[in-house]
Amino acid sequence: MTGSVPSEVVSPGPARDFDGLYKALLEAHPRDALRLLCGAQLDGQAVVLDGPTEQQRQRSRQRDKVFVVRHDDGLPADVYHVEVQVQRTEDFQERMVAYWASLALKYRRAQHRIHQVVVWPLGGGFPGRFRRDQARLDYRSVNVPDDLDPGVLLAGPLAPLALWSQKPPHDLVERVADRIAATGAVEEQLVQIELGMLVGGSLAAQVLDALRRRGMNDVLEQTESGREIARRNREQGREQGLEQGLEQGLEQGRVDGMRALLRAKFGEFADLDDLARRLAERDHDGNIARIVAGATLAELRS
């Protein structure tokens, strides 16, 4: 994880969230996601369908992602509910119970098996077991930094998730960048880049630098991160232009003041402009003091 570190590291904004980016990644690669995040055993005959996410009678509350895996061997279909949660909330486990109940009403017991999986991108999640009164719910809890093997992640399209690993390989950034660059669809590259930027800090900066070295500037410019960087560069350019203009104005003002003082002291002479500039640039305040103290032109020119 070495390399030059660009200064323009972009912090996550409201349009760049774990929830939306994880769902886009799951939709693009459902088999990899089910295998790595849900522990699903899929054979080549299994059919993976994108299930509905709305809860019955409460459309404002939505599950993050539901996949239905149908088998051709007569076994019940597997229903995988994947929830992405950045941090614990007081009502989260009760919501998981409500999600399970709505799934159970839709997918009958004889034909379906329900699996619930919660993915914690930053770790620190609930252990996956909820008890209250006579109710009981067990679900799979995946803490990305601790529970996922970075080597396995880096071998597939979920590679950006390895950036959060507690035990990353030494060439983590380069391998993530290689995976993103090798992705065929630009839409998927955009999702992977945005997800990688959420890691923040110097690690995100190193990923940006690695992608630039792979000639991916055109793709980077299409990401939220790229647009933010471009905006900041424009603002920085305007600020630098203003500072440069102010500095140039101050410098010219010092030269003009020095010329006026020399003219008042010695009148017009051949190298007035050149001497005024040299005295202003070398030691403006000190040379003014010398002129006031009575220094001669010969002394000022030396």
C-alpha cells in the first residue's frame, strides 16, 4: 500500500452511500455476493432471481436486497435477504424481525427457506441473534473488516471491499486498481470506484493515484469523486489566481513607491526604473531606510 498520495481526497457525501453502492454491487454480481457474503452454496443449475424489496403494507420501509435461488432438484427455493447497515441503531433488530415476518407471509414455508444476512461495511455489528419475550431471530452477521478474507475478495468483482480489511496484503491498492481496470462495463467500474473512495484518507488517495496510472482518468471524471475533485481544483485555481494577482499588485506597488522616492531624492536619471525594481525586490523596507538616511546613488547601485 505504497505510492504517491494526491491531496484531493474526497469525503463521502450524501449521494455516495454504502447502502446504494453495495446494492448496485450485489445486483451486478449476485452469485459472488451470495457466495462470499451469505455463504450460499450455488451450483451451475441454480437460478438467481431479484426479489421484491418492499414490505407489505409499509412501502416506506424497504429491505435492501432480496434474492430468490431456485433449484432443479425439487428442494425448496432459498430466499436471501441482504441488509447493509453502517452502524447500530436502537430499532435495527426489531426491523429485522419485521422484515422476516413480511418475507414469511410472501414466501410460504413448504416452498421456501428464508436466510437473512446483515453486512456491516465498517464492522461493529450486532452478533446476529435477537431475543425478546418469546420471540427469537437468528441471522448471519458479516463484519466486513474482520470476517471476509481479503485474498478471496481480491480474486473477484467485490475487490473494493478488501480496502476495509484489518489484515490487508501489502499490494492491496494495486490489486484493487487492477480489478477495477479489468472490469468490462463502465457502469460497474463507476460503482467500484465510488465504493473504494468511501474508505477515505490516504488509502482512497492511493487508489485514485493507482487508477490514474492505469489511464482511467476518463472514467474517474464520471464519478462523484472525480466531479468533486474537478470542482475543488477549479476553486483552488481561482484562489491561486487571486493570490497571485494580489501578490503581483503588491510587488508593483512597492516598485512604484521606490521609483517615486528615488525621483524625489535624485530627480530623473537613466537607470531609474531598473534601480527602483532592484531595490524593491532585494530589501524594500531596508532600502527605503537607506535612501531616507542619505545614501548616494553610487551606494544604492552597489
